[in-house]
Amino acid sequence: MVMSGVKGTEKKTFFYRILDGVERAGNKLPHPFTLFILLCAAVIAISFIAARMELSVQHPTSGEEVIVKSLMSAEGIRYMILNMVKNFSDFAPLGLVLTMMLGVGMAEEAGLMTAFMKKFMVGASDRMLLISIFLVGICGNIASDAAAVIVPSIAGAIFYATKRNPLVGIAAGYAAACAGFSANLLIAGTDALLAGITEEAAKIIDPNITVNPTVNYYFMVASTLILTFAGVWVTNKYVIPLAGDYISKGTIKEDQNLEITKAEKTGLRKAGIVTLVYWGLMIISLIPKNSPLRSDNGTIIPSPFISGIVPFIFLWFVIAGIAYGKAVGAIRSEADIPRLMANAMKGMAGYIVLVFVIAQFVNYFNWTNLGMVISVTLTKALSALNFTGLPMIIGVLIISTIINIFIGSGSAKWALLAPVFVPMFMMLDYSPSFAQLAYRIGDSTTNAITPLFPYFPILLGFMKKYDDSAGVGTAMSYILPYTLVFGAVWILQLIIWFLLALPLGPGSSIFM
């Protein structure tokens, strides 16, 4: 294996010593579930101390005095006991994400998502191959984390089959699926998950506010296209020259089936027809001014259609999955549909457990008024220092990036940051959707390089299949250019969006 510049990276250079330190520090952190139990305990203790100190602030909209309430008081203890179940069941992201995953997960279990990714990449011309890998990888988060496994595997096999360096294909696929995770051409589970947490945090300032999953849609569609071409440029400019020519040094088993079967082609065609018919009917139903999918004023933005986009996406994936599943034999009777949905939900068990403690933490934070007090205090401090506007926004993005290196769960990170950042943005006249956007950029870019990301060991496994000497240094040297360029490009896009005050999504703007 000829890899100019890579062999040296296996030595303990300063950069890789830093990475080793990050890995050691991260491994010492408790599991996110335990971390949020400790955070709940911290909120209880801090609320007691702050209440004894009679800390308070003035509410930015109502002008009323907001005093910190103690969870160790009689009222607080009753609140924790009587609201434990309610905090969990009413936590907005829970229902949104589970609904999305019922539909998307069923389509994935039927084989639709894998077949689509395979068809899109394998069928691409040499010129379009890299574009296909990045476009599919970035949009792959519609299938949650599955893209981090499927796309690098298929991309590596395609590169190997076409006499190219398979490590380049693996790196490109992994970077697309992980570093570009938040972007998409479609509304994904990530949009629903983050919007629910953002709404909970925004209610600290405005109890009547709603944040729907489409609030960052325009920005993320543009991001998908921009990052696709940025990824192609990085691959051609840096990664391919770095990798050099490929000489096999791994134990390769050609068990990756890249051939699209006749049944899969039929299934994809039927799923495509169903998709066109379904969304065609949706468009037709939106045409009448008095359509129930429009608002009372006859508008589409805002409207029940936009606010309730999750049920429409859920139904779309269900019927597309059924059409595909029946064609390939994955669905033979109506009993197979709930079976596939149940299989998909098995993978959500860890998320449900984590949400239980996250919901308690968020609600404790809001009930005690600590979120309001911290947000108002930070806002005043930032205003006094004149650290507002773009510098503050980029600062939030960088904080998200740093935390992302140590905590893998995106929902856990945003649940930790949103109760402070969202109200702070709102008090500075920025929308909750803009605060969410700044977080999403920081959260995505370093996914690919943190050794603590759950799929990083899988990346190493894929690389070792083709080069048994590949290690953490090899993987980092291939992936780091994508992280740096994606981060720079995304920040530049955010700055342009901010300066031009472009809409972030349907009915969603940067400013309040």
C-alpha cells in the first residue's frame, strides 16, 4: 500500500498525542444516561443554593420578577414526584422521533434504503461517482445512523472494484455521512428531534411558541449541495494524492454484493411511482384556498401542512416501504408491516431510555427558572462586552464543536445547551431556529474525527479490510481535511445567510 504521508502519521506526532488525550478524557466521561442523572442532581443542589440566595432576574417580555425555585423545597419535591411520568410522556422530541422512525425504520427494514443507496452509487458514471457518494452520504441521515455503515462500505467496494484506492472511498463515504450529518434534501428524524428540544427551551421565554421540524430546511438543502461539491473538491485535492496508488495489504473478502437484483429494481421503481403519486396528491390537496391543509387565512406558510409535516413523511415512508417490500418479498402479508416496524423500534430502545433522564433534566431546569436566570445574565454580559451578532453566533458554534468531541449523542448535547442558548438568542432578538442552526453546524462537523463517535471503530474496521496496517492515525489523516473544509464552508454559508437575512426554512427567519 503506497500512501504518501500516511505512514508517518502512525508515529506519535503532536496532533495525534492530542487525539489520544481527547480519547482518554472522553472515555473517562460517564455514559450519557449517568451524565444526565448527575446533571439532575446538580440542578437540584444549585436550585437550593440559588433559592437561598434569592437570585432573580426580570423576565425579558413580561417584565415580571423571576425567582429561582428550589427543588429541595416541599413544592419542588412534590413537583419531581408528581411530574416524573408527565415530563417523560410530554417531552416533545419523543413522539416526533418515534413517529418518524416507525416509517423510516420500516422502509429500512424492508431494504428500501440500502437498495436506494446502492443503486444511486453503483449506477453512477466515473465522473459522477464522488458526487453520488457525498450526496447519498449526506442525505443518508434520513435513515438515522445507518448511512455511517452502509455508505462507506459500498463506496469502498466500488473504489476497489474500479481499481481505485478503496480507503479513499471509505473516507469519503464516512465523512459525508458523519461530518455532513445535519444536512439533507428531505426532512429527517434529526429535524424532528432537535425541533422538539428547541421548542421546549424556547418556551422559557414564550410559552406559546412552536418550533416545527422544517425551520432549518432551506439552509440545510443549500448545505447539502454545497457540502457535496466541497467534499468532491477535498477528495480530489487532498485525499486522493495523500492515499496514492493502492496495493492490497488486507484480507479482502468480496462479500459486498453490489449488484442490483431484478426484484430490487422492480421494488425501487414501484416505490418511486408511489412517491410521485403520493406527493402529487399532497400538492393537489394544497391548491384550494379553503384546503384543510392550509391555514385559516389560506396560506401555506404557515399552515397545518408545514406544522404537521412529520405525519406526512411518516405515511410516505410507510407506503413506499410497503411498495418496495412487496416487490422484493420482504412483505408477504399485512402482519409483516408491524413486524418490520417493531424491528426498527428495537434500535430506538437506547434513545428512549436516554430521553427519560433528559426530559427530567430539561423540565427541572425550566421549573427552577435556572434557565431564565442564566440566559438573562449571559445576555446582559454579552451585551455589555458588545459580544453579539456574528462573533457570538460563531462562539456558540465553536462551543458545540468542542462538546461534540466528548459527547457523542446529538440529542444529549442539545438538551444540555438549548435551555441556555435558545433563550439567550431570543433575548438578543434571534429566533430559536437560528440558535438551533448554529448548534447543528458545530455538532456535525467534528462527528467524523472524534474517536468517541460510536461508528469510528467501524471506520477502522472497513479500512483494515483493505489495509491491515491502517490505524487511528491513518483514519484521521484521511478524515481531518473533510472536517476542516466542511466546518469552514458551513461557517461561511452561515455568515452569508446572516448578512443577507435569508429565510432558514418555511416561515422561519434569523430574527424574531
